[in-house]
Amino acid sequence: MNWRLVATLGVGVTAFLLAAAGVTGLLAASIEFSALVGLPVGILVGAASAAATWLRLWKNPGARPALLGVAAAGYAVVALAAASYAISSVRGVVSVERALAVALLVGVVAFALARRRPDRFD
């Protein structure tokens, strides 16, 4: 498996989600359509972080567990959002707080697994 690609896409997704939600939330009180500002900022931040992961960060073996943990958290948020959208019985169970808690747990577990066996992730 190409772990570099997995980490790059996941870090980009995570950075996009954090930047878009952060900017949208900060501007929500002063700008009515704050998502029109937050989404492009999120795309730029996600693309920049993905490029940095691919070009520079993956070359440092000590940073790989953290990159994989961050990537796993982003993938978990997307998977939970997709499940909440597609499966109507899940909508009442999956809230934003629960999704973030599960994503944090998934990220920590991925970090711990990658840290325990760093030789498997080249």
C-alpha cells in the first residue's frame, strides 16, 4: 500500500475540514454567507498541507505516525458524515460532537499503531 498517498490525501482532507469549519464559524456572526469565504480558504489550506506532506513531511520518518494519525482522523469524519447522510437510522446517533470524538479516537489509535511499527510504513 502506498502510505505516502494515504497520508497526503488524509492530511489534506483534515486540513480542509478544520480550516473551512474554523473560518466559517469565525465569520458567521459578521458575514451572512460565511461558507462562501470558508470553503475556498479550506480548499487552499487543504491543498497546501497535502503538497507539504507529499513533498517534504513524509521524508522525515519520525513525522509519519503523526501524519497517519491526522489522516485517519479526517477519514473518520468523512466516513461518519457519509454514514449519517446515507443511512437514516444513523442520523439521530451521529452528532458533530460524537463524530469529532470518534475521529479523535481513530486518529490516536492510528498514531499509536504507526508509532509501534514504524518499519511497516514506507
